[in-house]
Amino acid sequence: MKRIVLLTFVLIASLSAGWSQARCKKEAKKLLDLQNRIVTQSFERLPVGAWARYNDGTVALYLGKDKTPDGALYGIEFAGSKMPVAQVWYTIVDKQFQTPIGPVTMRTLDPRLLYVRGGPGGGLMRIDGPILQLA
């Protein structure tokens, strides 16, 4: 057993030693590009009415894009969900980060408007603004 663990450790160490700093930077840039393409393709190009069903039975329905004075909002409505949130409207924000490979820009989804269900028969409550800053 000790030999297997030692052999695995030596193999991992030798493989990771072969990765130069330039190769690590190249792979990190590929992952960043993938993240940015996922956000762009998931919301900017998603057809209205597209939906997803989750294991708990929640259905998420894409409502589309709504233009506001502050920019575009992309909406998702949740049905059959145990979450109190009925709708979330996101904006796509390019955020700047300083990383070991240098400064990068990452596209992220920033919730700006939530419609939250009240208790039984309680109606909806609207929460407006950069939601991540409210927490």
C-alpha cells in the first residue's frame, strides 16, 4: 500500500513539474475564456422559453431580456421550487480581478432584481439593486 501511495505521489510530482509557468498561464487563460463564453452563450444567446429541470423538481424558465435605463436584465423564473425566490433578473458584468497570471476580466452574472414569494397567500416582494452587495 505504501508503495502505491509513494508511486502515485512521484507520478503526480513529475507530471506537475513538467508544467512551466507559461503553460500554466496558457491553461488559466483557456479556463477564463471558457467561463466568459459560457456566460455569454448562456444568457445573451439563450432563446426565450428555454428551461431546465433540477433534481428537486424545480423548473427554471428563461424569460428573456428586458432593457432598463441601467442596461439589459436577463430573467429566470423558478416554478415548483422550495426556494422562496420566484424570479431573478441578472445583468452581465465584466469584473476585473488581479491574479497570479496578471489582471483578468471575468464575465459574471450579477443578480439585480428579485421577486420573492411571501408566505402562503402573501404575494410577492421586490428586492432591487446589486443583490450581491446587499448580503
